[in-house]
Amino acid sequence: MPDCGAPSPSSIECRQIADLLGDYLDGSLPKATRELLEWHIEGCGPCVAFVNTYRGTVNAATKLKEVEIPSELKQRLLSVLRNQRATHRPSA
């Protein structure tokens, strides 16, 4: 089992799996990183569970139907988001 607590230049930590998982699943990771990630996952039960859950979520999301948002709801949502953005801007 990989030593998740003592990373080295040739190891990967559990928390890095989450950051790399999207790129791993779409095949865009460099070979060395992909192999390191796969090696870690093979020996880490929690990461296996995380990867399986992530894959299931992506699979379920791809099956969702696209629906049109009612115009009134869209305008209200945009208004809320604009107000939040305006109130959270850092001072210059």
C-alpha cells in the first residue's frame, strides 16, 4: 500500500487524486503522472472508493436531460449572482 503520509518526488498523496481525477478520466494526464496515480489507487482503498464514486457521478450526470430554465427564474438567478458578485468584490 502506498505511504500516503510521506510523499516523495515519485509518490502521490490521496488529496492529489481529487485534483487529478478529471484529467485522469479524460485521458489528458502525462503518462508518468497517470502511472503514479494508478499505482496509488491500486493500494489505497479510500481512493478506490472515491474514484468509483466520481465515475458514477460523471456517468449519472451525462444521462441528465437538458431542460430550459423558465425565463423568470433565469432572470432572478442572474440578479442574485450579480448582487453577490458586487458585494464580494475586494476593495481597491
